Amino acid sequence: MTQRRTGGGCLFLVIVLSVLGIAYHLWERGTSVTPAGVTTSDGTGRYVALGDSYTASPGTGRPVGAPAGCDRSDNNYPSLLAAKLRPAEFVDVSCGGATTEHLTGAQKTRDGTNAPQLDAIDGDTTLVTVGIGGNDVGFVGFASQCATQHQTASPCKTQLTAGGRDQLMERITAAADRLGGVLDQIRAKAPKARVVVVGYPTVLPDDDGGCWPVLPVGAGDMAYFRSSLARLNTALQETAKKHEAGFADMSTASKGRDMCSAANRRWVEGPAPAVPAAPLHPNARGEEGMAEVIEKLLKLA
């Protein structure tokens, strides 16, 4: 009787399952890039969070920090990440309305002035997260400007691409250039630190019809803004890589959790939030998800 050898088949199965597992892991990470640097955890290190309102997360928790006009919440992703990492020191200087210029310059708010965010970084800093760029482009501000009664219209795209110029792309390029300079300054001030550029989550659905009329933006503008946000995330990722920083891909992690998705799934609220959050901003679920993406990224290093 001929004996059947099953060992080779088992080995093949293990290899196949391993490859599938790696493929799924890479898909889950999206385009995230792991940062180099020293570890910040278990009572060691100093974590500094920089960013705009997607980082500050107004309305999702109790207001914390100064100035009050920055609208930081105690359950934004930096606070949640700090609770998991437990650094020796945690400093959150994110501020609603911040642009890349406010990383190096003071920002006046409705209630107080936020010092240049880079002032918070020193030689003892071991982790820096940077979530910035959206206000440079002006995405949130266009929500009301682009409202239309015609579902197929695209008034903002027509205006912003008139004369063969794409104004949003120009703003994205300028923001990425400024961010690159800031990343170099962070590296000079905190040479040991891991630096992570945090991308923006998925805000708009793949369907150009969106969630009309809850979001009264025409199909043409919906497609234009969705592609522009993708371009911003790509520019942030490329800038991070060029300046030896990590990149946290929030877009992939939040796919299907846009403002038009079910209330129990969405990471970003619409113009009339169903839960405590600022309009067109992440809710508490979104901030928790963003913290988890960065935590996983840091653990891979």
C-alpha cells in the first residue's frame, strides 16, 4: 500500500493562511507608515499633540485646557491615546480652526490666544502627533457655501476650477509644503521623537448622491470634494515620508463610516449631529477609532 504524505499539504495550507493574514493586516493598516524613534509608554516619555479641530474634537466630551476657545475635549484621540500609552507627560495644544501657520505662529480664538503649537515641543519629547491641513484647504467652510436645491449641480467645483486652475489642489500643495518645514523643525527640536502625521477620516460617501437632502451638496461637488480630500491625505502621506515621519491612515480605517452612514457606525457627524460633536466633525466613536489606529501603528515599530 502506498502511504500518503500529508505534511507538504499542511505546510502549504499554513503558508496560504499566513499570506492571507498578512494581506488582511496590510489592508487594515491602509497606507499607514510606522514612525521611527524611541518608545513612549508605561510612565516614560513625553507626548505632544498638535492639530486642528479634528484633533481637538469640540463637543465630544468635557472641555479641557487653555485657551477655552480651542474647544479641546477630554476624550479626543490624543487624550485617549495618552491614556493607553501612559507617558510620563502629556501635552495637548491642538486648537479648533488651526492651520499649518498656527503650528509656528500664535492663534487668536473667540476666547483667548493659543501659543504657537511648536512651542510645546522640547528635547524631552518622545512622541508627536500632527493632525493639520484641512483648514488650509477650507473644507468645512464650503459646506454652507455649496448648498444647492439642485441635486446634480456643482456650483463650488465650477467656481473653484474656473480658468483651468484647481484652487483646492493649490491650497493642498501649499499646506503640504508648510507641513514639511514644520516636520523639519520638530525633528530639530526633538531628535529622539517618533513623529506621526495623522490623516483625515472618510467624511463623504462613495455615492455621489450622498445623503441628500440631509447634506444639500450636489453630486458634482460631492465627487469633487471627496477626491480633493483624498488628494489632501495623499499629500500628507507623501510629506510625512519625505520628512521621515510616520503616517496614520484614517481614511481606510473609517471607510463606510462617513457622515451618511448609519448613526451607530459613523465616525463623522453631518450638518446636524445626532450625538455630541461639532457639525461635519468626528464624534466620540471616531476619536476612539483614530486613537486605535495610531496605537496599532506605534506598536508595530
